[in-house]
Amino acid sequence: MKTAHRTQRHVWLSVTAGVVATSALAGAAALAAGLIDMGPAITVRFPFHSAVFGGLALAIVVALPMATAAYLAGVGHPSAAEAAMVAGVLLMGWIAVQLVIIKTFSWLQPAMALAGAAVFLCGWLVRKPERSLR
């Protein structure tokens, strides 16, 4: 088993995934608490017609994997890259499924899809061996 080793790439990954995790958790809490009101025309399209369920799903599918990736990268864990790549794909998939289910477009969707791609890319870069300057 590899030992923990944190590089500058791990730090960037940790910060990027941490910001996304925090945003997703805040959005999940606000949605579940009713602070974000999507309106009845959109809420009826949620599974179980429930904003609470939507918030819980967002926390589980996006915030938790992003927080896990941020933590693993922060401590230099050998699985940080893979966790980040999975978290990035989950976020991009979340956005795709969201577009299909709620059938509504927001500027936040492409922004978060790009954030998912950024986390995936950071994970991929952590996975690649760093080149020596020699």
C-alpha cells in the first residue's frame, strides 16, 4: 500500500473539492429547509415531489463525495485522485440528470458542471507523476 504523500496538486484538489462540497451542502440545506423555493411547477418534478428529498439527494450524491475527496487530498491519501475523479463524474452526472428531471435551465448548472470537470481534472493531475526539473 502506498503511504500518504501530499503535493501542491493535492492542495489544489483539496481546495477545489472543498469549495464545491461546501456549495453543494449549502444548496442541499437551503433546498431542504425551503430557503430555495423552486416553485410548484418544478418541485412537482422532483422525486416524491419533495424538495427535502432533493436536498438530501444533493447532499449524498454531490456534497459527501466532494467532501471525501477534499479530505483525502488534504491529508495526501493515496486514494485522493480516484475519489476526486469519482466525485467530479458524480457532479457532472447530477447536472445531466437534473436537466432531464426538472427540465429547467439555470446558469448554475453549467457552472457546476465545469466545477465537476475541474475536480475530475485535478484528480487526474494528482494521479499523474510530477515531472522533475532535472
